[in-house]
Amino acid sequence: MKITQISVFLENRKGRLFDVCSLLGDNNINIRALTIAETESFGVLRIVVDNSDVAVKLLKDSGFVANLTDVVAVEVGDKPGGLASVLKVFADNDVNIEYMYGFVEKFSDKALLVFRFADTDLAQQILAKNDIKVVTEKEIEGL
Amino acid sequence: MDIPYWNKEIETADRATIEKIQLERLGKTLSCALRSPFYKRMLGEAGISSGDGIKSLDDLRRIPFTTKDDLRKSFPKGLLSVDMQEVVRIHSSSGTTGIPTVIYFSMEDVKNWTDLVARCIFSTGATSKDVFQNMMTYGLFTGGLGLHYGAEAVGMTIIPIGGGNTKRQIKVMKDFHTTVLHITPSYLLHIHSRLGDVGISRDELTISKAFVGAEPHSENTRLKIEELLGIDAYNSYGLSELNGPGVAFECVYKKDMHVWEDAYIVEIIDPETGEVIEDGREGEVVLTNLIRHATPILRYRTRDLAFLHPEKCECGRTHRRMSRILGRTDDMLIINGVNVFPSQIEEKIMQIPEVGTNYQIYVDKKGSLDRLTVKVEIYPKLFMGEASQLDALKNKIKEELRSSIVINAVIELHEPGALPVSEGKAQRVVDQRSKL
């Protein structure tokens, strides 16, 4: 199951990240996972939120450059080796990862790994075949 | 002072003699020009159908001005006045709308140009004993080859190194005991600041003279160069439309540049009205080339602003001196000696779909060198969410600009609305460099 990630272009200007986060905060949007890809002169903020459609509209209306990307959220046990075991499956099956980031869940002993794949469909097939738990959009909202 | 003359007779000829030479050469130039499609039409419309059509130098004013636009529109052969077979050299400059301008030289044209440049070099006191490091760009740009040929005629030992690679330039200066440089003033100051990095001290170098040109610079900058480096710096003026370097050059007195009036008719005009104005007043420099036949040029509006000194120079030369260039009548920028029009930049970046409609050109100094920054707003709809896409966009813009305007610009990506909104052209270009 694919979930939605929002990517936001962050100009290298003081307070830009704060502007995004306070906008979301003021509008009751909760960030579930976050990472920033930075280059020498700008950043791209990647977030998984509990209500992507509302959030992306909000960001665009406020003048941010934002768009939606399909990613996959994989659930693994929050213990040493959790990530490595999933990565082995991908490596063995030639599944190419473009980027990923992770965070722990609040009320369980699980960790959530957000992956952007070169070939999302292939990745999902491999995940299903190997019985690796994938989290749905609905489950993200409820986290 | 002992004044060196390459051609004393011409350089100290009285005004009457100079004017006689000008009139005679103007007639020959007109005959040539009439063989080119562009001038045949223009002169025809002005009622001139032969070289004898001009009876006095005042008659020159019957001829309309030639502009850069005329040259672009005539590309490639509108101004060519001889058979291509007679052309031995082609020089070209990039144009604002991607249309270059081209100048053709016959064997005799190159000889005349060479002799003129030799005259310039010799008037500074440089001789065949000198070792000359030619640090200007070779190629279609006239600066490199122009000085090269002139220096060779003088008999100097030439190192045809061209530009760039500062470390190597300094090493070469040391290894070969360079005494004379041809360079832009900003690059020369930059070289000075890098001596420490390269581990070579000023005392290990034997430089005594620099011919500086290709970008406007103040008297203070020249004095700073002379003081920091302990050399004499001579101002050089030229443009490819009128051959290249060699149009005007300073003598040993360094009190502004002698325009060689046996080779050029120089007029200063009011840029608004086109009226020729008197010596001493600032206006637009208009030049007629009397010694080039493959591509004649008549009353060319250079868009450079300067004035002519009415007084004679102490060196005894009777060719008038032109002040340093004080500005432009258009919006052309000169970045480290390279000419670029803001419209060239605009044209290139607007071709890229991911760039929004707002941009800004920002020019400042990084140390002694000019730095060009192009700030663009990205177009939201085309943002795919990947940092690599934006990186690729930045590199694409940088590469497009580098290949078209030959400048390595710094590219900044901004969000829509981040750059000031432009009202007309004024705010598109911000030039933080101090005025001359």
C-alpha cells in the first residue's frame, strides 16, 4: 500500500522550516515522520502527515512549493537488526531505494520505515512475498 | 623622457597631414564599402555612389551611423566587401539574441592591424627584449590574437598562454622571467592576491609592465595595480568591430589613450541627438575604420561613453587622447572582461520550463574578481519533490549560461515571490560594484 509524502521546497532562508511547521501546527496537522534533503543552497522537506490532502492544499495556498510523492511505509520490530533485515530482502531482489527515513511508533514496539523506491510496484510485490508488514494510509492517520 | 615611436612620422604628423591621410583613406574605404550589400544600400540612400562622393571630412556626417543591430542583421555576409577567398581571418562575438556579429580580415587588413598594435606596444617602451605573457583569451575573441601579432612584430618573446589557471600563470611568470602582461585589471589584482598561495613572492617575478583592458576601470584601480605590483599599467581600448585591441593606447605618460587618427576617424556624439560634440565633452564614441577593407565599418556607434582631450600630450604625438571609458549607453555588463547583455541571460533562462517568470541578475565582487549571480524563482507546478531534480535544474541553468555567455554564474533557486517584483527593467539587474 502506498502512502503519501509531501515534499516542500525550502529556500535557504532563515525561518523557512519554522514557517512550514508552524503553519501545519496552527492548522492541527500532525507530522508523523520527517526528513530534510539538503544541498548547498536549498532543502527539500519530506513529511508524512496524518492528513495529506488538507496539508498539501494548505501549504500550496500559503505560497509554498509542495507536491505529493508515493512512498511505502514498512513496519518492523523496534530492535537492533530491524532495518537490516528489510534491506537484505531488497538487496537480494534488486529493489532500488532512492531514499528512506525512519521513526518509532508511540504505542507499540514497532518502528516505521518510510521508503521511496525507484520501482514502487516491484517493491510492494517483494514486500508482500516476504511477509513484511506495510502500513496503510488509514493506519498512518490513526497512529 | 626618451619617447619611443614605432612610426614617428605618422605619430607626430601635423593635423593637416593627418586629415589629408584620413580623407584619402576614407575615399578608399567608401569604395570598398560600396561592394558590400549593406553599405551599398545605406550609402545609396545617402546619395553616395562612389569613393569620390565625399569631398571633405565634414561630409562624413552625411553617412548614417552603423549600429550593433545592423551588424547582427547583416550576419553573415552583409558587410563583406571582398571575395571570401581573400579573407584570411574571421573573428566573431556572441550576440544578444544568439545572432553573432562577424568581422572578416584580408591579408592586408591583418597586416595593418598588426602594425597598429605594434605601434601601441612600442609606445609604452616595450621592446624586443621583453618577455610577453598574453593572458587574454585566444580564439574568436580579438584580444588574444590581436596583441599576439603586434607583439611578434615588435619582436617580443611571446608566451601565448591565454586566460585562466592562476597557479600556472604565476609559475610561468617566474620560470620564463615575464616582463610584460596583457590582462584585465581585475584578474591582475586577483593574481596579486594569490601569490602567497602559490608560494612565489613578488620579488621573484620580473614584471615591469601590464597592458590592461577589456573592462572599464577607474584611475584609482590603475594606481592600485601599479602600487601593489610595482609596475606601469597602460590602458588599452579596442573592440572587434574596429579590429580589436589597437584602437587607442596609452603612451609612457599614461595620461589617457591616443586614438590612432591615421587609422580611425573618431567622433564623440550626443547619444540622444546624434550631434557631433566638441572635444572635452563626454559623449558616445563613434569610430570609422580607415584601414580595413574586407569588412569596412563607417561611423560605428560603440555605445561607450568617453571624451577627447583637446590638449596635446607631452609625448609630442598629434593623435588625440581619449579618456578612459566612463560608461555605456546601453545595459551591457562587463564581467571579468567578458561582455554580456542581461537580455542574453533572460533569453536562456526563460527557455527552461522549470524556471518561473521572475529572476534577478546580481553582480558583485568576490575579492578582486567580478561575480555574476543569477537568481531564479522555480515554477511550482514542475516541482517533482526531489532534491536531485532541483540540483539538476541548477546545473542545467549554469551550463546553459556558460555555453552561451561564456561566464560561470552562481545560480540561486528561490521560491515564487521571494525575489523583488520587477517594474520594468530597472530591478532585473543589481550591480553592487562601485561606480567608476
